[in-house]
Amino acid sequence: MSGIEIREHIARYIAPAPPEILPLTVSELEDWLEDVAWQDEAPREGGEWQLANDALRLLAEFGNGDWTEVELKDRLGALSRTYWFEQAPKAAWGASDSGITRRDQPLELVGRSL
């Protein structure tokens, strides 16, 4: 199970898919997440496991009537994006020639002209 696979399945549920890709129903997504999150060989820690279990929690809350389907899709999308940002490589890019320009200063005041 990879984070990308989980996010792709979530996307198949929350977003309209191209005709060649069948969208998932809530129950299909839930069944798939349960299978991958609770496989015998699946680690019980790490980002992928947490993503799958957080998505399952949201699906359970939806099943209890805590969320509408629109709210569920919003929350699953936010969860998927948050996971991606947390897993993205973090690097500072220090080789920039440009200085910082405050937006409230005219360009002439910072040594540049239009």
C-alpha cells in the first residue's frame, strides 16, 4: 500500500473521473481502505497507515450521519492534500538572484522601475 494508491482511490470517489476510469462508491472506497489498512503484512505505523485510517474514520463518521456526502468529499480531499504536503520533500532553495520586494512599496523605491 502506498500513499499514492490511497490518494488515487480517494480521488476516484471525490472527483469526476474520465470515462475509462470507473468512479468508486462510498462503500467500495471503505471496503478497499479496510483491506489495505488491515492486511497482515501492512505496517501499523507510518504516513500511509495513518492516511488510510483517518479516511476510514471520516467514512465511519459519514455512516453515523455526522457529515453530508459533500462534507465528506471536502474532508477527504483536505486529508489527501494534507498528507501529500506532509510527505513532500522539504528543501530550501538558496540560489536566488532576486531580492524581497514588499508589496506596499512602489517598484521605484526598491531600485527597480517599470
